Amino acid sequence: MLFASLLKSIVRRGSMVLIDGAGRRHRIGDGSVPRLTVRLTRRRLDYSLALNPKLSIGEAYMDGSLRVEQGSVMDLLMLLAGNLDTVGPGHWLNWGTHARSLLPSRVHAARARRNVAHHYDLSPALYDLFLDADQQYSCAYFTSPDDTLDAAQAQKQRHIAAKLLLDRPGLRVLDIGSGWGGLALFLARHGAAEVTGITLSVEQQRESTARAAAAGLSDRVRFHLRDYRQEQGTYDRIVSVGMFEHVGRGSYGAFFATLRRLLREDGVALLHSVGDSAGPGPINPFIRKYIFPGADVPSLSEVLRVVERSGILVTDIEILRLHYAETLLRWRERFVTNRAAVLQLYDERFFRMWEFYLALCEAGFRTRSSMVFQMQLARRNDVLPLTRDYMVEAERPTATRPALSDAAV
């Protein structure tokens, strides 16, 4: 059986029993924990799983033809991901996938809108089932593994605000990819800023606008349905959280050129994005096909090359390693707990697709090279304090405003 042979060439630590479509049992691994049992319900499934496992395992789990009978899908993905360090570049698992996925892709405005609608214009009730109360759909910031999701997301907002140096009221802030508006509203309250949020999601723009009105902040926080390349004017601060992954490798230059055009000469920007610490590489094909069409996972090396050509200075970089794994764990637990409610909105196939997506991403952040980076940017090197102490002070829960920058003194 081809798929059993593939698994035997990968799994060296841990073990599983694979029951193929004909009912034959294949023992894989060294017999140690974790121990799993996986059943295939169709005879012909063996070929697609062996020929394109990075896509087909998720598809088979999604349609129910791959079932985890002992353990969970998370256990299966952790077993596979934890053994991939033994797989060399010449292994057939990697044939042809790397080069094709790194071809530069330009995400034009119309395509960007379609990509965003595919994921973010799903029922708002779906996101209510697993996100925090402020609907932050990006990596949280954990100061302790025991932090609740709501606490960690609030800490993420403070972390970002600290790096933006909101050192005086009335700063004009642009939020590129503003989601459901939580960060924009936080910056308006915390830093007394005037915030413009832009998104390509109809549902997010509608919900964000309603939230600003309910908070009595419509005079200082506005949300527009707009592509970042269409934005005009200049801003004191620019922030983008969880949007850069959708820009497309061929459009990185356009993104940073636009950021430079919109950022005032004495401005500060903060880019928060999922990244890959192993260098440029392919995004998982299941994620790209079913969850985030058109998405890429940038490495710092390829992003920094574009930034260097754009005329913007990198003033600070932080790598968040396991923070997204902890975030995804909490999302997945909430999602699975609310299975009945998900099935009232969508079908079983949708539930299994999203369960696989959340588990696959968590496994990648726990065992592979997935990470999140926060990159602070400026047009001049004298607009920020000499040390990072201002960030620490601003991030304290009792702080109301960061220390003044050198330029403001």
C-alpha cells in the first residue's frame, strides 16, 4: 500500500496503526507513544493520499473517508509534524511543491476582495463561537501559559500600542486589515487617537462600524471597505495585524511602497504577520485551497529584502514563537466544544474542515518553523527613543500613555 509505505518512511518516533480500505492493518513507527489508529473507508483513497498527502489527508478527513479511531486529528498531525525533521528535500513528500508555491503571485484588488470574502464573510455567529469577546482573529500575546484567551488578546493590544508610541493625543492612525474593529477601538480609547480602519470584508466593515457607534466613538473611529492601495492621505501611525499574509509575494513591493507613501516622515508603523523561520517556503496546500485562498507565509529574509528597497527603516523586530500555538489551542477547544452550534450554521464537512485547519496550524506552530513576527518601521531613525524602555512602560496595565519620544521632547 503506497500510503502505508509513505507513513513508514516518515514516522520514526511514536506509532500508529493504519487500517486501509480493504481492512488490512499496517503497523507504523517504533511502538512508542503516542499510539494512534487511523481507518480509511475507501479502497482508492490510498493513491491520492500517497501522491499528494499535504492536501489529501485534510480532504479525506474533511469528507469522513479518513477517521481517527484512537486519538484525535490533533494527535495525528502532531505525530506527523513531529517526524518531518527526518524527511530530506529529496523525499517524494516534497517533490515539486516548493518551486511552484514560490512563484511570485500578485493579488490584485478584485482578487483580494474575493479571497477575503471566502473566509471573513462567513456567518458572524461562527466567529462568536471560538474567538474572544473582542473578536481578535490573530495571534494573542501570552505572559503566562495560564492566561485566558481574553486576557492574552488584551495583552496583544497593549503590546502593539506600546510599539506604536502613542505619545500624544490626536494622532492619526491607519489600521490596514482592521478586522472586526477591536484594535482600532482600543487605540482610540487607550491613546486618544483618531483611527481609520480599512478592510475588504463586507461583514467586518458593517460590524466594526456598528461597534464604533455603540461605543460612542464614531467621531474618532471610522471603517471603510477599501483596498490598502487605494488609501490616500498621510498618517502618524500605521498598523497592520494579520493582513500581510494575504498580500501575495508578487505584491510585497506594492505594500511597502504604499506604506511609505501613507506614513508621515516622523511616523511609526507596526506590521504583525505570520511568518516562517526556515526561509521562503510553500504554504500548506490545504490551507491555501480551502481556508485562505491566495495566502502566503512570508519569511523575514524575503520581507527584509523588499523593505530595504522601499526606503523604510526597520527599527525593531520581535519573534513570537509559541504564542500562536496557545491561541490556536484555545480557538480549537472552543470550536470543538461548540460543535452542535457550528452544525446549526454549516454541515459536518465544514466542521471537520475547520477542525483540521485549526489543528494543522497549531501543530505547525508547536513543532515546525511557523512563527509570528512584529516589525516596527519608520522613515527616519530619530523618531523613536534610544532604548526599548518606552515599550515596557507603556505596556504596563496601569499605563495610560507611553513616554515621549526623543523627537517630541
